Amino acid sequence: MAEFAAIARQEYLAVGIRVALHPQIDLATEPRWGRMNSTFGEDAALSAKLTYGYIKGFQGDSMGVNSVACMTKHFPGGGPQKEGIDPISRFKKARSIPETISTII
């Protein structure tokens, strides 16, 4: 993952992009959720490892002139909700934090 991100970082820098609005680090705990395909999956430990490599590849060991800043999203518990509803949905269903997430935070 770090190698992929380092290559992408070079491409971003070549065209002047300095901030990446990713990665999306929500856990894919609800198959009906529309953003599930842009996560690193449902396994919290694996997702954490992939996220670490991703950010390290984009930002490097420390932020500098050859870094692309990553904006990770979303806040814990801001991912898939009850019945697969997006947390910003107009339906405003009750939010719930899956057990796999609540043990981390």
C-alpha cells in the first residue's frame, strides 16, 4: 500500500496537487451502504494497517515539500448506519457505532 501511495504522490506532485481528500477509512460493516466500495473493508486491524501505509506513502516520514497531505475521513461512527443509510441522510435514522469500531475508540 505504501508503494502504491508513494507512486500516486509523485503523480499528484507532478500536477501540483498538495492535498488529497482521502483515504476513506470507514469500516464496511453494512453491505447496503452506498460508500462501501471506497473503504479498505470490514476488518478493523487490516484497515488500520492499510491506512497507515497509504498515509505514509502520500505524506512520507514527515510533512515536507515532497509530501501530499491526506485528509482521512470520516469521524468514527460517521460511516454506515442502521439499514445502510448514510449518516448525512435526510432520513435522519438513529446513528449506531458497530462493536468493531467502538472497541477501537
